[in-house]
Amino acid sequence: MDVDDTDSDGGSEREPGTASDEGGEGTEGADRDATALDDGPDRPLGTAVVTIASSRSLDSDEAGEAIVTALEEAGHELATREHVSPDHDRVQSIVLRLIERDDVDVVITAGATSVEPDDVVIEAVEPLLDKELTAFQDLFTSMAYEEVGTRVLASRTLAGVSEGKPVFCLPGHADAARLGTESIILPEARNLVAVAAPVPEEGEEEEEDDEETDGTAETDDSSR
């Protein structure tokens, strides 16, 4: 397994059929019914995968493909897949936009996390986090060390929660991306989404109850 990002990070492209944002490109998944977000603890999660690289496109992005494959095999949905160049502001803008999407529960980036001059992902994403999941780096380092030894020293990762949504930044090599996704992210994704979700304020809950009551009343009236 290789965990170093050398020659594997950079620019951003999306697959055909998606709108671009700040130079990024990507693939939009099928629209999900809004009610699917309340289907219970076993519902598929909406995921967003972002490749940060200048030396590869989505077609040649083995790290992103490894993440997507692992997510889909686990039964989760790909809301969008994007590709952006390793520019601090563009990375930060795209990750923030994905966090704010209603159909995205988890954001995962791949690439630009090492120590080369254009490895800017950690610095771009960290300010967006409300809380950092510090154990993620420890777990990844420990697991990667078993595979590549001290070469893991050049590999940086990041995980945290932003606006109630888990965000993970992985290296741009396929083996490292697969390791982080399959061994750490997937086992904990649903739990993290559940515990990090914002609690509705009391007024918001009352409004929802009123709307449901009104809907029931209208149904009853129409059946008479």
C-alpha cells in the first residue's frame, strides 16, 4: 500500500452531466426523496466524494474510485463525485458547498494531504470543522504503518464534523483511500451521522407537528 500523495493529487474535474462550481466538475447521483433522510438507522447515507488532484482526472482517479466502490458496496448512495485542483480557496469552497447540500450526509476527499507545496487540503478543510475527530488520524496512522512502515510519516489525514455532517480527508493513493474508507469510515459513518445531527429547536418541532396535524385534518375533510 502507498500512502504518499506524490504524483496523485491535484486539479478538479467532474464527470459529465454535472454543473461546475469554481472550476470543479462532478457527477450528480439520482435525486433522493427528501423523506429518505428520516428512514431510520439503516437508511443509505448520501455521500459526496471529492478528488483533489492536478495530475489525474475522474477517469483515471483510482483513489476516488476505491472510495466510491466501498461506499456503494456498503449500500450507500453517491450524491455527487467531483474533482478540483489543489487550490486552497477552491477546495474550501467546494467542500463547504457539499456540506450545505441537503442530500449529502458525509463528505470524503481524496488527495493533496501530504507535505508537498500544493498539498493544501488539510489547511483548507480544517477551518470548516466545528469539531475535529482526532482519533481518526491515530487509527489511520496505526493501520497504515502495518502496511507501509515509516513511510506513513508523510501522510496526513483529517476528520471532523461540520454543520452536523462528518467530513473526512484521505490521501490520494487508492490503497490508502480504500483503507480509510473500509476500515474506519464505513464502520462508524451511520453512528457519526446520528450523534452529530443538529437537534431541532423546540419551535421547529412544534411547527412540524402543526404541519402534520393540518395535513391529517385536510385528508379527513376530503374523505367526507
